[in-house]
Amino acid sequence: MALWAAFVWGLGGDRMALEPTSRFLGPLINWLLPDLTWYERHQVLYSIRKSAHVVEYAILALLTLRAMWLSWRQSLVLASVFSVGVVAAMAVADEMRQGRSSVRTGSGWDVLLDISGGLAAIAGFLLFQRFRRSAASRRGDAETAP
């Protein structure tokens, strides 16, 4: 979890700003989708960059949830709440840092995007756990039936 958090923090740095990432994503987009207009290419690049927020913070949330759940041996709900707190704190800190950068801009919308990625991942995990327990319960009932 700590390694992923460090990776996410690195992605929020100046080296991963729009211009440096456009140097390798731009040609890739041009190669994959050569018929796009400049505006369409820009929209694809924008979508990739915003999708990265959701994915990286979803992974952070799941890794934090797993670490807390296995370490504390407490309620899955408590570990989930703590994980969302870690995601929110990291998102706010990262955007504040970007707000002080000369090549990046901090955005409250990005914080919401980061938190929504974490919430979606945790909600998905909780639903999966509930489904798994329900299926196990049904199997247990079926095994004990005459």
C-alpha cells in the first residue's frame, strides 16, 4: 500500500504534468487514432488523464482496505471508512501540492474524482463480499437440507 501511495504521489508531480505526458501520449494517440482532429485528440488525452485519477485512487483504496482489514481484524465497514479517509487525505494533499506548482494546477474537481474512484472500488468490493457471503450461506443451507 505504501509503495502504491508513493507511486500515486509521484504521478502528481511536475514530471507527470500535461506537457511531459503529452510527449508520449500524443504520438500514441496519433498512431492509434490518426483521423482525429486536434480537438478530438485533446479530448482523448484529457479523458485518459482524468481516468487515471479514478484508477490510481481506486487501487489505493483497495490496497488500503486490504491492509487495514488484515491488520486490524476489525469490521470491514470500519476498514472501509478508514480507507476512504486515506484516499481523501492523499487526494487533498496532492492537489494542494499541485496548486503550488508552476506547471500544474490543483483542482477540487480532481479531489472529487479521486475520492469517487476510491468509493467506487470499495463499494464494488463490499458488494462482492456480500454476494460471496450470500452464496456461501446458500451453499451451506443446501448442504444441510435432506
